[in-house]
Amino acid sequence: MPPEASVPGTDLSEPSPYLTLKLAHGLFSKTPAELGSDEKDRLRSVAARLQLIEQRIFATADAACVALPEASVDQGYAEIRQRYDSDEAFNADLERLDLSEADLREALRRELQVEAILDQVASRVAPPSETEVEIFYLMHRDRFNAPERRRLRHILITLNEELPGNTRGEVMARLEAVRARCLKAPERFAEQALKHSECPTAMNGGLLGEISRGQLYSELEPAAFALAANELSAIVESPIGLHLLRCDEVLAAGPLPLPLLRERITEQLTESRRAAKRKAWIRELLGDEARDKGTQRAAG
């Protein structure tokens, strides 16, 4: 491990003003002035650990290879400011902590640099192989069960008693005529959706896609999930109008196939490895201290 470098202005015995501001919000959703004595003790303990980690990270060769765009600092500054109801409250907290805007921006820059360094370290992990993805899928198939779904289409016509052609009686008559045509010639549903539906899905034959329970208006769900494949519903009303539903396909509940999940599993395994790499790298930087704390936890 590279020799430890001292960071100017870093005192590990007391939390930095920025960490006080950050941890008060992150740990307790409070401003520093609102913390009780026990909360302040907890904050000091967490801050000391974070400051030590930051100090060790900036002493590594990786720290020299990271360039941070100023826009990232601007965004971080804006996010902190948004926690306050007014400029006066924000500035009062900064003054109470003896933290200038320039100091806050510099602390943010350091924090974002630490995150960038850790991302750089994590990027060194190898992606999972296809075999590893397949093994993970086979060992955790219960995680990838899909609920029962319907591949649905619909035709929507809105109701407006003041608009000619859109009164309840007129809309009901139009949809009954559409329904009769679709019962006689089911293949005409997409054509009828394009001609009559007021939903944007009309451009795609009324296709809603694969729908699970809980995705539709509650008024539509019972009718939709009672349909068999290629079956047409009665006219159903929702808060946005009257609908005619068609079920193209019933998709039974069960495990999703691997081809649909390969990318998701690859991303999940990669992120897990990246997180483990970051933790291992930090433990290595902390050296004996990390091992001592682990021993203490085991003994306790």
C-alpha cells in the first residue's frame, strides 16, 4: 500500500463542517442544529471513519488519475441547497458551521473525487461469463417468476356530454357497433382501434402490451383478467371513458426465460462484483485497523 499522506486541514478527531452537514441529513434527516447529544456522538463516530477512508484514498496512485467536471460540483451544491426552505436558513447553517460557500464546494469536490476513484477501482473487475450468468439463473429461478399477464388491446372513447358525438349514449352506441364488427371479424380490431380509439395506442392497433394485475384502472382489471385468448370484453367504463378490451394472449405465471433476463442478471452480477471490489480495496487501505475491528466484532 502507498505511504499514507496527510490531507491539509483534515482533523480526524472532529468531523469536518461539511461531513457534519452531510451526515446530519443522511443519518437523521435533520440540520446540524437539530441534533441531540446521542445523535452528535453517532455522527462523530461515522465521520471519523469516513475521514480516515478519504485520507487513505487520496494517498493512493489512483487519486492522481481522476478528473472531475465542475458541473458535478454545481449539481451537488444545488442538491444541498434544496434541502432548505430559504437562502436564509441555508446560509445560517453554513455560518453556524463556519463553512463558506467555497469550502462547501471544495468538500463536495473531494467527496465526488472519492466516488470517482472508487468507481475507477471497481471498473477493474471482469464481467461475468455466460456460464456464470446461466448458473446464477438456474440457482435462483424463484427470483425470476412472472405473474399471470394478458397481452391486451383496447379501444377508448372519452365521455363529454357537451361535445357532440361524445355523450354517453352516442359513445355506447359507437362502441356497440365496433364490438359487433369485431365479433364478426376479430382481425379487424386493430383497424377499428386506429379509426375510433382516442388513446395514443390507436396508432399501434390499440396494443397495451403485456399487462399484469395492478397496471390497469381498477374498473378495467376484472374484465381484462376474465378474458380468454382472442376474446372480446363487454364495454367497460373507467375514469377516462368507455373501453372495449381484447385479449390477444394469456401468459401464465411462471419462471421467465433466461434470454429475457440475461442482460439484467449480467448487470446485477457485475454491480455486485464492483461493490465487493470497492469494499475489499478500502479494507486493504485501512489495513490492520479493519482487521482489528473485524476481530472485535467477532469477539463481541
